[in-house]
Amino acid sequence: MSDPKLEGLRSQIEKIDRQLVELIGRRRELAIEVGRVKATLGLPVLDPQQEAKVVRRAAEIAREYGVDEELTRDVIWRIIAAARDAQEGRTRWGPPTAKPPDPA
């Protein structure tokens, strides 16, 4: 027998997980577009200063919300690395796709 409060909390977590995945996908699409713009401008994909700025900004936001800064830095660095791989064509990700239907 399952507890209604527990199930409600799990349902909320599932909704947030869906939102996180959607946001990661949207960010990926923007990063790929940044890569296209960089290519037309003749700029390199790798921009360590910009990447560090993004991570610092995320850590500041984490502090504001009382979220673990190291976890936030790790997640953002991983997203940046994956986006860079996509920009350079070194990724397993396929082309951006439309949002899947909400099963709810």
C-alpha cells in the first residue's frame, strides 16, 4: 500500500525532473545556435573566459537560493562541456527535437 503524501511528493519530483530536462534541452538548442553564430563570425567554439563567467554566475545564483554551489558548478560545467561537444559535432545527441507530449 502506498502513502498518498509520499506519492504526491514523488509526483512533484517527476514534474520537476521533466522541467529540468526540458530546460537542459532548451539550453542545448541555444548553445548550438551560439556555435553557429560563432562559426559565421570566425570565432572558436572554446571560450574559457565566457565559460568561467557562466559558472561563476550560476554559483552566485545558487548562493542566492541556498543551493549547493559545488553541485551547481558541476552541473553547469557538464552542461557546458556537452554543449561544446555539440557545437563541435562531437556528440551522441541528435538534432533538437520537439517537446514530447506530457503524459499527465
